[in-house]
Amino acid sequence: MDWDLSTPFTITIVVDAAAIDHYGHVNNAEYLRWVEQASWAHSRSLGLSLDDYRALDRGMVVHRHELDYLAPAFAGDDLRLATWIVACDGRLTLTRRFQLIRPSDGATLLRARTRFACVALSSGRPRRLPEAFRDLYGGALVTEPA
């Protein structure tokens, strides 16, 4: 597949009828749900689960989402959603990029970017990234082309 960046982490999505809106294609809110699914799956693959977040009293919460809807998806479509960590400041934030491709025709349906901030789960207040977050997320960093 023609990924925007190298070495993507990917999940497979098969569009079910519940994702379809009144216009006959995937509802825009579904794409955001898939972005969240890919983020959690990637974090788990790096060794950070929800249990780890709770034990460290830290979480990465969304500060900003940017989603560019490029083409529609339909019921039954088999899709691949890729994510990359493209920024991690080692203090408070990290940024992910996403690309959704329909392999049957190679079409990119979505490009997205999400910026996360680290907070204490107990208070919701901003806190420094714990060492485990810095090591695992920082170690997965992919450099974007200039």
C-alpha cells in the first residue's frame, strides 16, 4: 500500500451496516472512532495498556483532532488504518498521524492528525509524561519528511 510514512502500525476495519449514515456511506463520526481504536491498539502493541495508564495515574487525552475526509467508505469495505507517532516532546504532548486506505482500489479515504496531552487521571490536570511513556512513545517516533 502507498503509505504516507514508513513502518505504519495498522488495523483492519470491515465496515458494517451500523456505520452507514442517511447518505449511504460511512458516517463521519465513525472515522473518529476508528482513529481512537487505532491509537489504543498501537499503544497496547508498544506495551502500554489501560491498566498501565491507571497504575501510573497518567493518561494521554486528546487536545486536538484534525480529520481530512478524502473519499467515502461503504458497507462491506475492507479498510486499513495506519498510525504513526510523529512528535513526542518528552514533557507533555505527543502527536499521531493517521491514513485510511481501501486496498481494493488503493484510495486514501482519510488523513488525520491528533495531538494528545498527558494528564493525571486522578485530577485531569496536565502532568509530565512518565518515563515509560517517554521511552515507549518516544521510541516509536517516525520522522516526517521536511
